[in-house]
Amino acid sequence: MGMLQLLDGLPDAVTRSPAQVWSVLARSLGEQGSDGRTALAWRWAMTGTCPSPVTLSVPGGRPPDLGEVLTEAAADAELACHATDPGGQVMQARFVLQWLAGAIDSLPLWNGGAKGLHVTDGAKHPRTRAEIEEVYSWALLAQHRHPWCDASAPAGDRIAFGWARGAVNLLAWACAEAGEGPLSGNRVTGRPTLYEVSLDACRAMAGVRLAREAGDPMRASRQESVMETFLWLAAWNPAPPVDRHGHATFEDCPERNVGCSCSAVGRCLQGDCPACRRVNCVPAVAGKTV
């Protein structure tokens, strides 16, 4: 399920608005990453498809109800694998659950919390620069496959262009190909930190709402793509926003998960590659303006 679908249908235990949830979730991932108890708290409270963050109980396969969220927040922590709580992750996970349930108002963040303090530069990038640059090239291919079109074009074409554009914009900044954030205009020297990218991605939710109200599917798709691209950068999403063939996640690509051997030779092998029998991958358009 994509993040926008999830935000459009938050479980009853989550008392915050979709815009609040997205803003705080993005900043939380930028601060602490997606591989600790804090990230478990977000995923468990919204989906129930992972172990609970404090007691590490088995996934229930459904979002917990309000009572279960508050019980988990107050429970004794399971620390069998660690004698202590590295980085205060259990405490932070409790704060996330309490905030989502409306039990506390202070934001469960290190930066910009109750006192507005800046106490961390954020989590390390879980994606390598090589990974980001590779997916950036895939996004450029998607933009090549889905060129700009005006309001008279079919909605599907406009949505595909907007998605490709959003991915290109955020990935260009993430790998220092662009000098400023695509939505915030924030300028940094070199590659932005994951936390800096999260602050830019926070703005996308408001953009989605305004674009929907204006009946502009292209602009809404661009903002949604920024959100999903950030979640891939933060390793919350395992799959990138576009694949090696320039297809967005919502497009059908039968060979999306088939191993590709084209990179080793620097060109698309087409029919000789099991992943590219139907659609060429990035090396086939290398050297073209995309």
C-alpha cells in the first residue's frame, strides 16, 4: 500500500490528521532512520504488519486499536537482545505511540520538539550514493518515456509525467545534482543529509491537498512521488519509485523483479536479457537527453 493510500485511510487509533502524521513521520525517519524501534512504532500503529515496538510481540496483521496502542506504550520493554536501550529508541517509540493516540501533544521528535531544540543531524543515509544515482538514472528514463503534456492530454499521461518529475527532482537533490530542495528551495553544500531531505519532503502533503482541490492530477502525482521517493531514500520502502525500465510503481512491468545483466556490458541486451525482453532499460538510452 502506498503512503497516500495509508494516509487516506488511517486506522481509528490514530487521532492525528493525515498532514500531521506525514510531517512528523518524515522528520522522524530523517532523524532516526527506518531500522529501529521508533520506525517500528510508526509502522505497527498504522499497519500492524511488523512486531510491536516495545514488547516485540508478533505482528497481528491488522492495525492495533486504541487500547492496544496505549497498552503497548506503557508495557515493559523486551530488551533480550540488548542489555540497554541504544539511543533511547524504546522511549522514543513510546512517545510516537502516545502522540498518535492523542495521549500527549509534544511532538515525538529530537529536533523541533517541545523546546524546539536541534540535537541531531539525523540518521545516516541508508542508501549509498551509487544506489541513489542509479535510481536517479531510472527516473530520468521515466521522464524520457513520459514527456511533459498539457491539460488536454489524458489524465494517465499527466499522472505518469508528474510522478517521473517528482522522483527526478528529489533524487537530483539527494545525489547533489541539484543545488536546492525541489519543494523548499533550501540550499546545502554537497549532498543533503537525510534529515534535510525529510524537511523538504514534509511540504509534499500540503501540495497534494492543494493539487487535489484544484483538480490537477499532474501536480498531485508529482507531490505523491516526492513522498514515496523520500520513503525509499529512508529505506522505509524497499522498492524505488521507478524501475530500471522507467516505469512508475503503479505501472505494470512484468520483468520488474527479474535480474538484469545489462549494466555489466554498458548497454541494453534487449532480447538477450531476461529482464529487458519487452522494454529496454537505462543503458539503451544512455547518451540521449532524458
